[in-house]
Amino acid sequence: MSLKIGKKGETVISVEEHLTAKKMGSGTLWVLATPALVALVEKAAVLAVEKDLGQGETTVGMDIKLKHKAPTPVGMKVAARAELIEVQGKKLKFRVEAEDEKEVIGKGEHHRFIVTEEQFQKETESKSED
């Protein structure tokens, strides 16, 4: 594993009806839902480091602090970016930001943790057996 500070990831979507607050149940308006924005910046963080993880490793989200600063209507594009700013063992810290075609719509920090996929999945499945 060779994770270096400064690794970046980006993802772009077009806001569709299923990503709105009205459809997701997080509000009543036809604008990008905050849960959809959270998922978008998380994906950017995943993309920033996925190629540098060891075989069988992945990351899981553990904390996010995000200000959703402006609404985005259906049809507009949104780009989310994440930059790795700190590595403490298996704990990763990212600076995240998203903007639509007009302005910055979200900013914050996101923490992810490196796990072994198989082991994590087994532990998760064993919870349902208890």
C-alpha cells in the first residue's frame, strides 16, 4: 500500500429525479438531496485511493462533516472532488468539495478506514446470525 497525501478523486453526475430530496424522502423539493451529495463525495474519496490499496482491501466510510450550501436543480451537473490530506495507519482523512455548474454547493471533511473486504464482509454477515 502506497497512500500519499495529495491523492485526488473526482466523480461527476447529472442530477436526476431519483437523486432529489423529494424522491429520497429527505425533503419535499426537486433539488439534489443531501444524502445523494454525501454519497457523491464518498465516491470521490473511494476513487482517490482505490488503486493504491493492497489486494483484497477497500475503504469504508466512518465519519463525514459536510455543509450542503446551495441547491442544485434536476438536469444540472455536479462534480465532487476528494483529496487525501492525512493518513494515520488505516484511518484516512479527506477534504471534500462539490460544485454544480454555477457554484460550490458543498464542502467538508470525510474519514474512511481501510479494511480487508473478505474479513469485513464475514464479520458483517455474522451479525445477522446472532
